[in-house]
Amino acid sequence: MTESNFQAIGDKRFRNIPETEDLIKQVGERVDAEGAVHVIRNLKNVAFIIIRTFRDKFQVVLDGENLKMLDQIQEGDFVRVRGNVVESRAAYKGVEVRAEEVERLSGPKEQLPIKLGSKKLDMNLNTKLDERVLTLRHLNERAIFKLQEGVVRAFLEYLQGNGFTEIHSPKLVEAGAEGGANIFSLDYFGRKAFLGQSPQFYKQFMVPVFGRVCEVGPAFRAEKHNTSRHINEYTSLDYEMGYIDSFRDIMSMEVGFLKHMIKMLKVHYAHELELLNVSLPEIDQIPCMRFDEAKRTISQHFGREIKDEHDIEPEEERLMSQYAAEEFGSEFLFVTNYPWKKRPFYTMRSPGDEDYTESFDLLFRGIEVTTGGQRIHDYDKQVQAMRDKGLEPDDFGEYLKLHKHGTPPHGGLGIGSERLLMKILNRQNIRESTLFPRDTSRLTP
Amino acid sequence: MTESNFQAIGDKRFRNIPETEDLIKQVGERVDAEGAVHVIRNLKNVAFIIIRTFRDKFQVVLDGENLKMLDQIQEGDFVRVRGNVVESRAAYKGVEVRAEEVERLSGPKEQLPIKLGSKKLDMNLNTKLDERVLTLRHLNERAIFKLQEGVVRAFLEYLQGNGFTEIHSPKLVEAGAEGGANIFSLDYFGRKAFLGQSPQFYKQFMVPVFGRVCEVGPAFRAEKHNTSRHINEYTSLDYEMGYIDSFRDIMSMEVGFLKHMIKMLKVHYAHELELLNVSLPEIDQIPCMRFDEAKRTISQHFGREIKDEHDIEPEEERLMSQYAAEEFGSEFLFVTNYPWKKRPFYTMRSPGDEDYTESFDLLFRGIEVTTGGQRIHDYDKQVQAMRDKGLEPDDFGEYLKLHKHGTPPHGGLGIGSERLLMKILNRQNIRESTLFPRDTSRLTP
């Protein structure tokens, strides 16, 4: 059974598996097209098969002798279709393939339990997530994650264009960046390790190395509350920028990314936007309100008592967003200068106003999608800040090497990509925009 | 201390922080340039400062009155330099900046314990890794991770150009894809969870959804042996392709990626390649040998006894690579059709030759950098294969939904990016090409 020693493999121009847009340009030609049998409509004298392609769908027509092929295929099968592309007013996008051959490549063990061809998946969220392996094949479900690709691509493309280097930092760590109980721990060869809550320390380590760095990777939070806006593992979009003049540089870079993202989605993901009926936000400038002013304004405007002076409740975020939409015509709002009490130990305090910080959140359509700010770069100030927070600097030996060896003035942010996508889609639950969500009760599929 | 409600932040064309290549085009002009004080050479009447930029370095000259500025700065500081760009034969790349002002922005707490400006870091690997926060600032060290960026960019760019969709799958999982004891476990809200050994199941889930998918993300292996080629967390480059005709399609796609990567590194990372004196491999076609033939050939050619008929030892990998270099003039070698005994339960057996599989490894300069192959797509065959491996199909309920609901003929591979990079650099230890390595004794920094 052995073959010759001297065989070799080269690269290959893979045949483009045709999408509907390609078929439009191939009217009158013969094509080979692979895809899934999405829907079969058998009208006795003629049958239509909707083929699900990588991104879209097209129609195949069978009649006469060819109707016999229907005996060989069922919905859910994977096939190779050979035939002629013809114009057809009634068909999706005005083209269809008159099949000469529909070759079955593989298929399901038994009839699929749900109709993937229905316009909407008529089931509750839990069932949809339980059956993710199947439900992701629905055109609308998969479109969500095609858009996720676009968000991530836009992020990397914009930042690389601005001199950022992409890094890949470890997720097994000795200590969490955020501290607290919201951290997963595990046994690591006899010692305790944690799962990174964010790449915070590592991206900061890389600022004196590359000047500007970014990362796309998983972040883990052991939060015990199961809400519509929290998941326990998410895809974090992070960057960290050296040589900044103020934390406003971080915000400007984010505005640039968001504009780039919107443009990229419009150009390269128009199909998915249309399918999901997405109304993209518009951005020119993003209005800013100081934390304390935002709290006060909301309180006055909506006649609502301030309960916690140092934090913003979810309902306040919603009202601030509503206020920004009404007053500034913006679906985005930067809330800046959060109280020192509520920000992590590495946050830079505002010069001359030490109860507040050089930090911000970005609210979008009612919820926070970004947290960022300038970091402390001076060693003595960082040690003092740890003490002010009741932390022991000796517990942060590795982290403090950053400051001991020096680092330029810098800051950065983290964006929860699933949250951002959830609000782009105007959905109410982050699980809708998470490929395989992890929460307190969900570890599968 | 509050500002107006009505401030807003827009995007901003950030000033390009000049690199040496920019300065060459700016001779005669005034520049502002940020960077780190890499080396100070004080010759009394004149002083030279080497500034480390984001990717390169340039020389600043101080003389006359300006020499006083030296009192304000030390090696390791971060500065903003203002001055005129002039030609200078003696300077690096023929340009230097005659400084009018060197503004210190920040700096180390005390004198740096190592000379970052030395040509090579004169320390053993362990010390270098212990002091990673500092040693990564060395020009040669950081160049390695700039190249990592290039490898990852080339991977995503090539695959997206071939119709792959990038996905982000969960790393907290219910079961490992590779099984065995090499898996980290943790408590997940009262139940047992694992850290993904590979995105295997998830990328397979996505084949019927998008047809072709890829992912760049961390993979975790709890291997207890501390060797020069193993780490316990690595950045895995994965893809999975539907509608393949044979596992050779997977290999062709990889050859295409490798060619694209080499081209991209040459064009966009020439600076780092030169700095590290990297000799890139050349690829036209990659020779292939069947597993059994490769074993036999090596045994005969090198007069070496075959100890284990079903597996390849590291020394055999090395000899196979050596053989491929000598006989075929190739630094790469595909070894194909591994025995079923040694491949995971999802591997497709070779039709008519059931002791072997439709699988391959790619060897590069002596070690395996890729494992891949065609997967079983038929439900009954997958159930039988599990039983043949002594596994209980009921333990794989979620995974088997893929086959139950149907999936096209498909296959894929996983590339260890740090291993690939290690061999591109011709280094002997994978820790050299890992940003912050994790092994049995190393969890920090």
C-alpha cells in the first residue's frame, strides 16, 4: 500500500466555491457549486432546492427526468451541484441553477429536528443555545458571527495601521489584574494558577517594548451573577498606547476604530447587515461627560435619586445613554473621570483632583462596552497607590518591575467584543452574540 | 472641577512617531520623535544618544550648550526629542538628529541592571526569561515577537483570502479533544471544567456553518515533561475546511500559507530578519513520505533499528528532516498516513487500508510543527471509531451532534505558532520564541 517516496505537494489555486454574487456574473455558464441542502420544495412537476452556501444561498431547479434526484437527497445534506446558471425573476437575486446533477456528499443521520429554512428560529434562547451545533446553521444565526469576524478584523486593521503590534499573552497567570473573587483558579503542577481576567499586566509590559500594542483573546471572569449582560468567558479587544499626552488620546483612537469598523461592516458585511436588519450607529464626535456631572445630570433630568455616589448602576447607564441620544443626538457617550475609589490600583489619578481618575467608560445604546484610562507609570506613585488601596506591593513584584525599569506615559482600554456586537445588533442578551456562551449554568456545547 | 457637558471627542490623525526609515526622508527637516534612551555615549565634547523607537533605533547628537541636557537623562528613560535631521555617514543608516531639546517623559526607578544596548544579551535562557519584563526591550528579543505578529497576520490574511471565516471558540470546555491526562481542570461553579487542548471540536462544529473556518488562540496542555520543544500554553493556528476531496487539500492549503508567510516576512519584516540574521526556508513543493515508508527509509539509510512501529521518536523526526534536506533539497517534509493506533478517534481511516489514516504531520528543520488530517464525517463510522478506541460514545453527546446533524467531508490542521517561529529562527528552545512561556516550573512573569 505504499506510494512512491518522491511525491510532493504544492499549493493550489482552490476553485472558488461560488456564492450567489458569483452566479450573477456567470449567467449562461456551467458551474460546480457545493453547499448544504437548506430547503426542498417539491411541486410535483418541478422542484426547487435552496442551497446554503458559505455566506448566502441560491436556488436549484429540477424538472423532468431530473426530479428523480430528489430520491437521493434530503434537507440537511451536503451536495455538489452541477448545472447551468440561468436568469430567473422569481428566484433569489434573479438567478438559479438548472441542475444536471446533484451529488450527495454526506448528510445527517436522521431528519433534522428543526427547520433551518424557516425565516426565524421559533424557539427560546435556552433551546437555541442548547442546540447551538445545529441552530448556528440558520442563516440569521451564522450572520451574527460573520459580523463578529468583521468587528475583530476592523480592530486589528485599524490599530496595525496606527503602529500597534499584535501580541499573544498568556492566559495562565499567577495573579489577576482585577483582583477580587471574580477569578477562576486551578492547580498548576502543584501550585495555584489563575485564568487571566484581562491581559492588563502583559499589555502594559509590552508598552516599553513596542510602544503601542494590541491583543484579541479570551478573558475569564468568575462572576456568579447570571445576567443578560455578563458571560464568564469573552473575547476581549485590548490595546495599550505609549507616549500619550492624556487619556483623551486613548479615546480618540477608539473613535477612530469605531468609525473604521462601521465603514468596514458597511462595505464588506452588507449582506449580513441586511439579513439581520441592522441599523448601524453613526459617529462623528462622541460626546463626553464627567462621571460626577453625568450622575447629577441624570438625577435632575429624570428625577432620580443618587444612591451610590461612586458607581454607576446599570439603570443609570441606560438613562445616560438616553440623555446622550436626546441631547447630543449620539448613540455613544464617553463618561470620564471615574472616582478613584471605584477604579483599579493602576489607574492614574487626575492631577490636582485626586479623588478622581484619568479614566473613562464608553456607553453604547444603554450599556458600557469599554473601560479604559491612563495608567500610573511612576514607580513610587504606583507603590503608594497600592498602599492606598490596601494592597501589599510585595504581592506585585513582577508587575512592579514594569515601573522599576521604567515605562513611558501610557494608557489603554478593553472592549468586550460580544457586548459591542450585541448592541450593534440591538439585542437584549449577550448570549445572542456569543458563539458558544459560558455562564454559571452553561459549559456546553 | 467639572468641565462642560458639551465636550466631545473625535478621532484624530495621530502624528506618526518617526522610525529611522522616516528620518531618511526627512533630512533637513525638524522632527519630534519619541523613544527610549537606549545607549548614551558621552565623549565630553560631543555626546551620542541612541534612541530606541517602536521598531528600530536612531542617533541623536548633543554638543556645546546642549551637553547640559545629559544631566537630565539616563539610559532607560523615555524621552521626546526635538531637533533637525541631518545626514551623517558615521550614524546608523546615515542619518542623525541634532537635538535642540531632549525632554524626559519618564524613566526607571534606578539604574537598569542590564545593558540593553549590548549587541547580545549575555545571560542564560532562564535568567533571560526571569527578567522578561526588561529583556524583551532588547532589540533582538523584541524582533522575535514582531516576527510572531507577521506569522499570525500571514495566516489570517491567506486564509481569509481563501474564503475562511475567523472564529473565537471557548477555552473553558466540558471535555478535551485529545483526551488523556494532558489536560488542566478547574472548578467551574461546582462542576468540573477543562482548558481546551485545541479548538478541534469547535472548529469542526463550524464547518457546516461557514464551510471553512480558522482560529488563532491559546491552547493548553498539562504535559508534565519539561523539554526544549514543549510549553504548557501556546498560540495555536487552526483551520478546518469543508468539501475537501482528500486530506491532500489540507496540505495544499498549508503550502499556500507557508509561501504567503515567507513572502510577507520578506516584504514587511525585512528589518527583523536582518537583525536576527534569519535564513528563511525556500518552498516550491513539499515532499511527502508515507509514515511506514519514512520509518523504513530512515532505518535503512541511517542504519537505525525501528523501536516503535506505530510512532515517530523525536530523533527519527530529526533524521527524516535530514533525509528530506539531503535527498529532496527541502527543509520541509510531509509525513502522511499515520497508523490509526496513534491518531485521535476523529481521524479518518484510509479507504481499503484501515490500519492507516488520512492524516499527516509537517516536519520543519527537524521537528513536527503541524498535525492535521481528514476527519470522520459519518455518524455511524464515528460511533464505531470511538468504540474501536475503547471510548464510550455517550460521553461525546455534544460532539456527536455534529455527525448526527450532518457535516460535509472535511479536515484541518493545527500549527504551533511558537514552534514554527522557533524553527524559522533556527533556535533550539521553544521558550526563545514564546513571549511569556509557561512550563512546569514557570508561571511568571
